Amino acid sequence: MNTDVKARYSDNELEEFRMLIEGKIDKAKKDLELIKSAYMNDGNNGTDDTSPTFKAFEEGSETMSKEANTQLAIRQEKFIRDLKNALVRIENKTYGVCRVTGKLISKERLKLVPHATLSIEAKNMQKS
């Protein structure tokens, strides 16, 4: 057996992962649109006729929720980018290979975290 050849997932397995990832990208894009539309919403919930104290409180919470939505949108955009990078690794047939150990990342881990580039073993090494 040639030890220079890295173990990799079969083309059929890579195709399964590609379909899983494309589905996650579609959902993530829809979620991002929801986050952005919530952010763009003017937030006027008809409080013009309520007490000034309540209006000030609402404006403060609106600012906080806009900041939270911005953070959510940034995380969602990064998630989409990471998933797209995983598709590139599938095309290159390097998907599922740990970038530290060179070993295959378990299917269970990839199904939970399809953009993972580290095996649990490598992830644990980082912590110590």
C-alpha cells in the first residue's frame, strides 16, 4: 500500500456531503435574509401615542436589537462563506481531511459541522 496517498471520502460520499452543504447554504441564505429584513425594519410598532418613557425604552431596545441583528448577520455570512469553502474542498476531493492530522474527519462530525476542517483529535490538541 502506498503511504503517500491520503485517505479520502469516495466520490459518492462527497456527493452526499455536497447535497447536505448546498441545503444548509440555501437555509442559511434564507435565515440571513430574515435577519437583514428584521434589521431594515423601521421598528415603529405604533408607539407614537404612548408615554415618552416607553418610547425611550423602546428606542434603546431597538438599538440593542439592531446591534444583535448585525452580529447575527455577520456570523451568518461567515457560516455561508465557510460552507462555500467546504464545497471547494469537495471539488478538490480534500473535503473531510483534517488539516492538522491528515486523517479523515468522522462522518458524524461532518454531518453536525459540515464546514469542519479539524478532527476532534486536532481540535482537542488546540485546547491543551
